[in-house]
Amino acid sequence: MIRKIIAIAVLGTMTISCVSSKVHKELENKYSRLKKDNRGLSDDLAEFKKTSEEQKEALDKLIADYEALKEKEASLRNEHEGTQKQYDNLKQSYDALETNSSKAIATNSQKNRELLAQLEDKEKRLLAEKNRLEKLEKDLASRSARVNELEGLIAAKDAKMNKLKTALSKALTDFEGKGLTVEQRNGKVYVSMENKLLFKSGSWAVGVTGKQAVKQLGTVLAKNPDISILIEGHTDDDPYNGTGQLKGNWDLSTKRATSIVTILRENKKIDPQNLTAAGRGEFAPVADNKTMKGKSKNRRIEVILTPKLDEVTKLLNTI
């Protein structure tokens, strides 16, 4: 019995041993599979966590974008409301303009016609003024040219009178200091000869020395045919007490001037048309008649030489 039991025990042990080994093997295999599955699940979990974090970041960004869009939507709504108000105001203004457009257009059209008429009038006046200014400029240029020509003629006349004065001074040098002077004033040459060089008291007959001076004067004048020659006789204020055809100082001064003309006319090269004789009596003194020296200076013949100004006068008439 014991043997039977022992045999049964041994058989049971062996059976148990065989079963346990098989189970163990299966458990190990199952453990390996579970371990492998666990590693796969761990990897999946890590991947899931990573994906979850990325999704969370994307979600946070979407939330931020959403909030920004909400703010922008609110801003756009405000702008829309403002634009709508502006549109309503413009529409009201447009409606008002459209209502009054015909009247406004008519009024503006009338104003435009008036402005155009004013503009045309101003353009006409500006054109007329422009034409007037152009004409004035041409006239001014022409006058300026004539003035320049006139100045040239006057300068030439002055130069000629300077030359004449020099020639007379040289020709009459022997008589200067004897009552004869040669001066140039105001574009004219004055040859003054006191009576002591020419006449005796109360006489109009020219003495020998005086005649010589007048002839030398004539020699120079004959070389200047474009000079006007005025001979003026002057006296002091003493009354003329002579007898005969003379009735006073005026007659005496005129007669003395004529005597000088007569001597000058002996020179045939002097054109008689250039000669003029005049008497001024005592009415153009150069000194005080209260002294004998003054009276002597006033008793004189003045030969006034003037350039002929025909060309100058002609130019002046065109300026």
C-alpha cells in the first residue's frame, strides 16, 4: 500500500514536475510577450505624450488666433458701424445734392459763364497791354538810339568848339591882355573885345589895331563855315551925347556891331548868312557901372560863336 502510495506520489511528482515545467515555459513566453507589448505600449505612450504636447501647443495657438480674430472682428464691426454712419451721412448729402442739383448746376453754370466772360475780357486787356508794351519797347529802343546819336553829335560839337576856342586863342594871342578875351561857356565860344581895342569914345569906326584883331578873328571863322556868328555891341550907362543919326546908346551899340560885321564880310570865305549883328546898349553889363573900371569892361563887342544845331534839332524833334 505504501509502495502504491509512494508510486502514486512519485508519479504525481513527476507529473507535477512535467506540468510545472510546461506552465513555466508558457509563463515565460507570455511574460516575454507582455514585456514586448509593454515596450511597445511605452513607445506608443511616449509618442502619444509628444503628440499630445504638440496638439496642446497647436490648440493654444488656435485659442490665441481665435482671441485675435475676435478682437479683429470687434474692430471690423466698429469700423463697419462707422462706415455705415458715413455712408448714411453721404447718402443724405447725396440725396440733398440730387434734390438741389438742377438749381445748383444752373447757378454754377451762370457763374462759370460770368467768370469766362471776365477771363476773356482780361485776356483782351492783357493782349492790348502786351502790344502797347512791345510798341513802347520799340519806341524806347528807337529813342535810345536817337539819344545816343544826339549825344554823339553834341560831343562832336563840343569837341569842335574846344578846337575852335584853341584856334582863336592862338590866332589872337597878340591881343590878349589888351582888352580881348576868349572863353568857352555853355557850349559856346565868347570873344570879348573892349572898346579901347576897337573904338574911340562915341565912335563906331574901328581903329587900325582893332581892325587887325577882327581880321585875324575872321581868318579862323572862315575855316569854320558851320558856326553861327553873333556880334553884340554893348555900352556903359553913360548917356550918348553925340549928334547926327545916332539917338542913344542902343543905336551906338548896334552901329558898332555892324562895323565889326562889315570888316568880317571883307573875308569872302565867311558866309554872310552866318553873321548876325545886334545892339544891346547898356542893358547887359558884365561889371558895375559905378566905377571907371567897370564902365570900361561894359563898353565892349562880344562875338558869340555857336555851332549850328540843325542836325541836333532834327533829332530832338524825333525824340
